[in-house]
Amino acid sequence: MGLISGVLTLPLAPVRGVVWVADQLAQAADRELHDPSVLRARLAALNEEYEAGHLSTEAFEREEQQLLDLLYGC
């Protein structure tokens, strides 16, 4: 980027910063969503909730299937 174009696009710098932050947040969320260790921990917590009687069988099976689909990429 040259000096002239840098000066002319200076008012857009805050917008570029916000876009960069949003992109970083999206990447972090995507990594966490597909991290196998996080998914296994969520499965373990779900199982504990079910065994404690806080979830119905239908709710448990539905959420378990969603987590397994994310874990195994189905």
C-alpha cells in the first residue's frame, strides 16, 4: 500500500480492525467447536447430567447425537 492510498483509506482503519477482530473470534469459535477434547468433555458432562436425572432420555439422545456428529464429522 502506497503513501497516498494509505492516507486515503485511513478513515477505513477502524472498520478493518473490527473485521479482523470478528474474523479472529470466528476462527477461535470454530476451533473450539471442532476440538475433539472439548467435544469429549461436553459428552462426559452430558452423560453426568443424564445420570443425575436432569435430562430426559430424548433430550440426552438428541444432544449426544449432535455432539457425536461434530466429533466424527458426520
